[in-house]
Amino acid sequence: MKLSICTDVMGDLSFTDMLDKCVALGVEGVEMTGGGWSPAPHFRADELLADKGLLKQKLAEIKARGLEIAALNCSANPLDPGEMGKRHLKEMQDTIRLAGEIGVTKIVTMSGLPEAAPGDMVPNWLVYTKSWPAEMPERDRYQWEDRAFPLWHDLVKLAKEAGVDKYALENFSAMLVWNPETLFRLRNEVGPMVGMNLDPSHLIWMGADPIHSARALGEAIHHCHGKDTRIERGRADVDGLLETREVTDVANRTWNYVAVGAGKDLQWWKEFFSVVRMMGYNDWVSLEMEDFTMSTDAGIQSSIDALQATISR
């Protein structure tokens, strides 16, 4: 496995400074974030498709520093029923086309989340029982069969035309695909091009064990994020793990995203990567840093130290 970093965390830096920092940190690759919810300015697909000279320049800068592009990331909700969904879908399509042009074969993204019934204008994450109330099975069927399956058949077709081999869907909350079971529900319909971006941080706060999740996913692991979560003792025991406080309200939340090693210890991370490797994944591990309990630079450095000590080479 090789270590890369999601460039969102360095969105305040220029493209050149961002690359120089990656070299100084000792990572081997960059997961270029751009489009969807990402504000990072470094690798916007629409801009680079329209300006081939700029694209050539940026690729040359990456190569000159000995870095590789691990994947293109467009974390988005292409199933949102409003204007955002239209914009996100266009940005996902642009990202796929850009990946094909530059020979990047993996897209890290999200499954999307639609409305629960025709005419609704707000995405609806249906994570309570599908059997009651009586209307729930139809809402579940509508989201998957009428909305998600047709979109993802189209996205798989587009990826094949562009020369992209893999979609890695992050198991993020408020998405149709948020765990292994829901990943396989989509994968079994649209094919093995769709796999998971296995992000242990989300599974931890959902109450799953990412090591067991990795075993269940097997060859459906298409990418891996190095990101940790700490369940806050005392707080979680009182309020449970369904957390709605702002991510910056770290002192009062029942769980927090933290630097790698500040949630699970390094022995756990060694086992996690060992099992991921054992399941056949031998590719990039991208640090995604969203720790608000410490400075960004401290979180990045401590996470890289932990990942360098634990990923399976």
C-alpha cells in the first residue's frame, strides 16, 4: 500500500505550495479533490477540461515532484432533487471525463441520496425500519429502483466510455450507500465497477467494526481512507451515537473525527490494514484529516506518522 492525502485539507494553499507540502510530508500521492462539496481550488474538472494548457502544466508539476494522482475525488449528491443535484451530477460527469483524459482509473465519490417520494424536494435518509409505517417499503423501493439504479447504470456506462475502471463510494452517512450491505445492494444491480471507499471513521461511530467490514467487503474494497473516530466516553453513554452537534463543538459531541491513532490505537490500525491487504486490496491509503480537537498541521503530521507506521507495505 502507498500513502496519499486528500487535498481538501490544504485548500487554502496554492497548487504549487500544496504539492510542495505533500513532498515535505513524505506522502507518495495525492487524492485530488474538486467538485461536489469540495471547496478546494487545485484540480477543478470543468476548468481543466476547458484549458488543456493549464491541465498539462499541473500534471507536469505533479510529475516533477515524484508524486502520483491516487484518484480523483468528487464527493457529491447527484441524486439531490434540487438544483444542487443537477450541479453535482454535472461535476461528477466532468470528473469522470477528466480522469479518462489523464489516465486516472479510479473515482472516489458518494452514492447520493434522493428524496423519499416523487415531488419531494429534500433528500431523505431512511435509516429507521423499512416495515413500519406501512408506506416505508414503497419509499425504500422508490429511492433505489426509480432513482439510484438508473443513475448508476448511466454513470457506469460513462465510466466505461471514458476508460475509468472503478468507482469507490465512501460509506458516509446520509447516503444510500453507507455500509457493506447497502454497497452490495447497488453493486449487485450495476456491476463490480462500483465498490467501496472503505473509510473506517464513519463505520466506527455507526457502531460497526471496520475490520469485520473489510472482511465482508473482500474484493469490493476499491479505495481506503485513513481517518479515525473517537467515541467520547461519558458523552456517548448518555446520548448515544446519533450526533447532530456541529463538528467544531468537540467538547460536547458524543464522538469526534480525530487524527489517526487518537481514536483507535496503532495496534488496531495494524490489524485493520493487514486484513484489508489480506482481502486483496494493495493500493492507495489516503489520509483525510478532519480533526477539530487540534491544529490542522498537528493533525496531519501525527496522522501521517501513524499511517506510515501501520499500513501494510
